[in-house]
Amino acid sequence: MSNAFYNVWLHVVFTTKDRQPLITSDLEEVLFPFLYDEFSEIGCKLKIVNGLADHIHCLFMLDAQNSYSAVMKQIKGASSHFINQHHVILEKFSWQKGYAVFSVSNADVDTVYDFIKKQKLKQESLEEEGLKF
């Protein structure tokens, strides 16, 4: 095979430091577009981002040139820097060190998309979602 086919969807969840409820609707208005741009800039297609005051979920297609750990380092670092540099919120903003990442089959992309889209309707904590990190 002369060409490689690469199709890796990932669902990632990450939290604010100490799970502080800092992600307000005002912050989302600038953070979410920034994340779409940042993912695109590093070659990944962000399909959806959503979350609650203390955590967010992203569904994206991983670029063949990047590892998911390199992507997360860039996304979390650039977004916290952006928030702090532009004084979007009064507090100093940072993300928790860890994150959760799940591979998503093509057959399940729409299901995960719907799950992320409905985050605010459910208002579930990470523990209720079954995530502990």
C-alpha cells in the first residue's frame, strides 16, 4: 500500500485545577472558539467541545503527525496561557495536570458527539460520568 490511511477519533476530558468552577458561559464564548482554532492549527479536527464549570469534553480526530499527549500538552498550555494573557477571568486559570482520553470508533462518533453536546442538560459530575482522575 503506497498511501497510509489514518482515522483516529479521540474523546478527551480535562478539568480545571482543583476542579474550580471557573468555566462560565462568558469564558466559553472565548475559550471554545480558541480551542477549535488551536486544534486546527496543530492539524487535528475538533468536532465538538462542551462541558461544565469544572471540566470540558473534546471529540477530535488525531493528526497522524502528533501523539495525543503532545496534542493535549499544546491544547492545555496554549488555552490556559490565552485565558490568563487576555484576562478573560479574574482568577489565575490553569488546568489540572491529568486528563482522560478514550479512543472512539467511527461507528460511535455520533453517539459520543451527542453525549458531549448534552453535557449541560445532564449536569453530571465526573464521578457520575464514571471518570476518576
